[in-house]
Amino acid sequence: MAGRLNGKVAIVTGAGRDGNIGVAICEAFLREGAKAVIGTDFRQEEAAEISARMARLGVGGAFELVEQDVTSQADWARVADHATSAHGGIDVLVNNAGIAIHSGIEHSSLDDLRKVMAVNHDALFMGMKACLPALKDSVNRFPGGGSIINNLSMASYMPSGINIGYHTSKAAGRMLTLCAAVEFGPMKIRVNSVHPGLTMTPLIREGLADYVKLGRYETVEAAEASIAGLGALGVSSQPEDTAHAFVYLASDEARFVTGASIYHDGAIGQRY
């Protein structure tokens, strides 16, 4: 059903690398009638290619890929101000940007942990705070009000001895999401999270390669098969599959959904 996001303005972080979930979300939002989608990333090497791809969709919504360091409060203020001045407001915020440093406590430094937490957790706080004034106004345009969606991964409920920063930061983001849902509910702003399973993005492929280097698996393919096999479906996912969950939560169809955690993981979560 097309047009589920007609007229909405969205910010999607971590949208500067083709093949990742952020780019898939931007494309899905535009296909569903979003008025404007502002993708952000510190990476800009693929900006022209991604922008051209969005233009080829042939939809009416505007797309921009702007440079942003999600750990910078100044950058968050700039992006929020731009969305409001250029497009009239903010209706949807997707905190999708994320990083990983693959190691356990023994071989991690405190700086490693803080770097991952800054992107995967602290940036969620900064983004929600910076966009809050504009999101409050969304209810005057859409019955479902504003929507914040945090991409938190199945790592938020799965322990790992070789990826502690990523898993710990995602778990902390889950509680931050729940707290924000309680605080923002009276403001008519919904806050939810999506927890993708093994989704074959560039970041995941690099992570699997790191696991091979650590001796956990013989090949990337073997790692993919083993992790996917933990789920009931036994297969990995693609970014465009995950994007559908974000469309639903961004739409007014989910106007009574807040504080929810959507496990988009092929039922790996049933084991935890």
C-alpha cells in the first residue's frame, strides 16, 4: 500500500554507505510518499551515487545526504535546524548509525568501549534531544504524532564475549528507548526500536571477516550459515527486508505503538 508516509519529513542517520540498512530505509520512506528524507553520515564518498539512486526512484519526495558526526551535539543541532527550516519540521527520526570494535574485555581498551558507546548509545540521546522540539509539533500535522525509531540489533539481547562494546551499547539503547517512550508519550511522540538479526550489510560482512580472523569460523560463509542457523528460519536477511519494519513504525498505522521492540531476527530472540 503506497503512500503510508505521505507528507512526512524524516531524518535517517547512518545512510552514507550503499548496501546498508540506512540507505534501504531512505528508499522505502521515499517510496511510501515521504515529503523529504534527510540521510546523514560522516561518510560522503558515496553521496553522489546514493543521491542518484534515490532520484531514479521517480517519486516526488526530496532526498538529501548531509554530512554529520552523530557524536557531535553541534552537528545534531545543525541537522535538526536544517530539517525544520528547509522542509517545515521533523516527523520521523531514525537513529540507525552504528559501529563495532570486535573484541572482548581482555583485549579492549576503555577508549574502545567509549568510542562504540558514543555512536551506538550517546548519539541516540543527542538525536532525540535535538529533534524533540520539532517532533512535538508533528501531532499538528499527523494523528499519530512524531515517531522515533532506534535501530538496536539482536545484539541488544544476545551476549557476546568477542563484541562487548557493540552488544553492551545496543542493550543500553534498548532501555533508553523504553525510558524515552514513557517520557515522550504525553507529547504524542512514539519511541520504538527495531532489532535486526543477521542482515547482510557491509558492516556485518566486515564483522564476520573479523570473526574469521579471530579463529571463530573458517570462512565468512561459514559464519553467516552458523549465525543464521540460530534462528527458526535459518537464513540471513537483506536490508530492504528490515526497512519494512521502519516504515510501519514511522506511519500512522502504528499510532498506538510505543515502547515496542520489534525482533526482526528470524526468531533468534526466542533463544534469549
